[in-house]
Amino acid sequence: QVQLVESGGGLVQPGGSLRLSCAASGIIFSIYVMGWYRQAPGKERELVAAITGGGRTNYADSVKGRFTISRDNAKNTVYLQMNSLKPDDTAVYYCNADGRPLDPGNYWGQGTQVTVSS
């Protein structure tokens, strides 16, 4: 059974930082592209950042220079360090695991709320 368990969300003031974690089980973690997506109220889910098994990264323009995605293949965990947070970053953040093309699996975590407000 595949599980993606996110943690680290919460309430933070503008300019603050948070670190999200996503622990994966039930997959061959090192071959999966791991991503963080977010969905704000009334908006579509969007990609925030992604990282390949080899460590190549991709970021949404809106978070470049502020967010950093990383992974620890030994711990089956992906992280999202979020700095200089803005109210527009408020959303539910979801972890995604995409095994294509090596594995057909595509899985989602349950989501964690991030609220940026003073």
C-alpha cells in the first residue's frame, strides 16, 4: 500500500518560513519524481516544485528564489523549504509521487494547510 504523509504546515506571518516534509512508503522512492503542488480556495491545483530521483529540480516562477525542494532517498522523504512567505502562498499543499515512465504509479498525499497571515 502506497502512502504519502505530509507534515509541517501551519500558520506563519508574512516573511516567515516553513518546512514541509513528505514521507513515502510502498514505492521505489528513488525512481519517482517527487513534487509539491498547492491549491488555494477557488483556484486550480498548481505545481510548486518537483525533483527527480537524481536531484534535478523545477520550480514555479512564483516561488523561484524563495522555495527549495530537496529529497533524502535513504529516508524516502521529500522536503519543501519555504522562505519569505507571502499571503498569496496560502493554500493546501500536496505531495505527489510520479513513477512514469519507469513505473505507472502516480500518488497523492492528503494535503497540509499553509496559511500566511499577520
